[in-house]
Amino acid sequence: MNRRTFLKNAGIAGGLMAMPSLWSCNASGEKFDFPLTDLHVHLTRDFTIDHLMELSEKRGVRFGVVEHPADWAIKDDADLKAYINKLRQYPVYVGLQPMTPNWTKRFSPDLLKSLDYILMDPQTIPLGRGRFQRIYELSCYVEDTDEFMRRYMDYTISVLENEPLNIFGWPLFLPVCIARDYYKLWTQERMQKIISAAKASNIAIEINDMSHTPHKEFILMCKEQGLKFTFGSDSRNMNAGRLAYCKRVANECGLAKEDFYVPGKGDVVV
């Protein structure tokens, strides 16, 4: 389906922001008090923007596309400008997902400000001398849980305090080898420290459909303290926009439209 057909079918030919029908229900007729938006989707050679537009119409979900600023993805201003210009032809939000600190040095500030949002997670923990612990990998091994949590918390707070992001992705995710202790490790003190740092920097919290994080207690703490939320599938395939966990936990926590962050012009500050 081309862009013109999508715009006509979605009833938004008058402007990108005029999509209220996609915010209240999906194609199956389910009704929600919050926007059906998936701001964490990646495109690939096999999963293209046209596939994403078909899913948007089918599932009644608006999408945000992110790519990694890295040597193997978007490495400089020329790459970033081409990426933005291509996606601006479609009714999607345009974002970046940096994985490591100091990534902004690759790009001019004015070009970064033309993005809709920046999403970052703390899953790639620096170990020094160019080494990283990638906690999303199934092979990630944690020998000393207390020492790991200290480093993980330090890096998480550093990301929230020092990186120019709008959305904090994969919150409270743990490596598979220690995930069984999720509720033990995520103490009130640790959760509050993350919430306080996010609130101080006006950063929204992603409810991640792939990892099923964060849990209700954390979401309710965030809501009580005025933080905003987003949904993210972190998909590179037809799972984009399904958002089963996101919708369920948002309903259980009583989230409404006003509890969600909507990207807007000028949100990216570098």
C-alpha cells in the first residue's frame, strides 16, 4: 500500500497529527482510553515501511520508527538526513535509538533536533577500554548479582541524567540468568531512584511488549508521580503494533490518554 492510499484510508490527509481514530480503538473494535501507538519499531530489508503502513491500517496503531546511530547503521549526518527524509514521506514518527554514550558526537545538533524523539535503554553497559556488557544477549552471565546491580543502576541513572532522550526504553529489564529474582532485585529504593531521575529530566517510560517490563507496581509509582508512558514492541517483523502486554497492563493500571507522551516538534534537545 502506498502512502497516498494509507492517508486516504486512515482519514488523515489533512495532517499527520489528526489521527484520533487510531487512538481510541483498533481494527478489531477494542476500545481504549489511551493512544494505540508503538514508538519502538525497526525497519529491515525484509520488513519495510510499506509493511508497517499495512499493519497500521490493519491494527489501528500509529508507529514510530527508530534506528541505531552506529557504524553499521546511521554513522554520520548524511546517513541521518537520508533516513529522516525517507521516513518523512510517511505518517510515522521518526526517532533514533542510541545504544552507547557519546553518540551525539557523530551528528550536528540542528539535524538531531529535526527528529521527533530519541529512545535509549541501558542494556549495553560500558565496562571500560571499549568493552560492553550486552545484557539483552541470552549468553550474558552475571557472576556477582549485587555488583552487577550496582553497575546497572549507576549506568541507568547516568543515561537518564546525561543523555538527550525523550523515552527510557526496556525499563527494569534483567539478564535472563538473574531474571527469576526480578521482584527481589527491583526494590522500592531502586525503582524510586530511576523514577526520580526520569522525572527530573522529563523522560517518558516505555512499557515494553517484548520483555513485559516494567511491572504494575513500577507503572503505578510512575503514574502517581506524574511520569508519562509510551508503548514499544521493539519489533522488526509483523509483531509490530500487537502490544498485548502493553494494552493489558495499561488497562490494569488505569492509564488514560493524558498519561502518554506524544512526540512533538522541538522535543529533542541536544
